Amino acid sequence: MKAQRPDPPQWLSTKCQRWGQRYEQRMSVNPGAPFSWPQHGRQKINRLLLPLLRQMTNDHCAFCDIFQMVAEIRETIEHFKPKSQYPREAFQWENLFLCCDKCQGAKQELFDPLLLKPDEVEYEFAHYFIFKFSSGELQPNPTASPLDQQRAVMTITLYGLNEGERPQARKRVFASYCQSANPDLSLFSYRFMFL
């Protein structure tokens, strides 16, 4: 789903560049240096950022759109451009997304410039993807340009969007939604199926 990114908190705008430079310096000395979130006001900033990122996606993973309130899902903060490759962007607001552990586990520290970013101005799910109700899989939209189809394939691949039980989970959610007497779309995963 398209994400509408709000303005960053002032404290992040003020400090993100300095934090990124410090992390880059640590990485230059020790490429295996562990990443840690700095503190602001005696609290780790990931704890301060999570509520803002949840609000941006209405408590859904920014990439697969699973509803984050599902008990078995662990929420994380995804660095769209991996912090290991882009340490200066590790704390940039535009680089951070709410993400489920499955999407983050699939992508890990991979990146490709073709990867779709859900808060891009021109991003629209139906332009890049189609949803196959019969299989539960996401596929590139065959009417999109070859470049946009490549972008869809790259996004599906890097985030593992058709891996494991994900297609079957989408089919189950679709059936549950159809059987619900008064469904609230915001409480369902994979909202793109219903658009």
C-alpha cells in the first residue's frame, strides 16, 4: 500500500546526520561494528520512531502489508537502503519503514536501485503489481513498462513476497474478509487485495 510519510520529528532532523557520520566512522574502523540505536531523551530512538512509523502505515508492514497487530509477527524498523552499505543514511527519516520480521529477514542487507519504495510520490500498487486470487501470489502487472515490471520483480524477490506460506496466508485473509459481516479494511492484512 502507498504510504504517506509525515514530516520527521524535529529532534531526528537535527541529529540524524551526526548519528550517521558517527556510524560511518565506526564502520570504517571496524566493518563488523554492531549497529545500535542512539538515545534521545534517555530513550532509544527506535522506540520513539515506531509509533510514527506505525501511524504512517496504519499498523501494517510497509512492504507485504501484513497487519502488525497479528500476534506472531514481530515488528522491526527496516532500513530501505541497508545501513551496512549506506551508513550515513542509517538514521534518515526517509530511509526508515515499519516492517515485519519476515520481510526484513528476506531482504536482510540487500539492495537494488530498482526496488520499489512505498512512499514514492508516483507509487501505486496496481501500476506495478497484480494479485492472483487463484494462487495468492503477487505478480508484475503485464501492462506495465518493462522497467516497471523489473521493479516489481525485484521487490517481490528481495522481500520474499511470494515465499513460504505468504500466498496461502493471503488466500485465508481474503476468505475471512469475504465472510465478515461488517469488515473494517484497516484491520486486515494485505489490503491491496480489496482495492
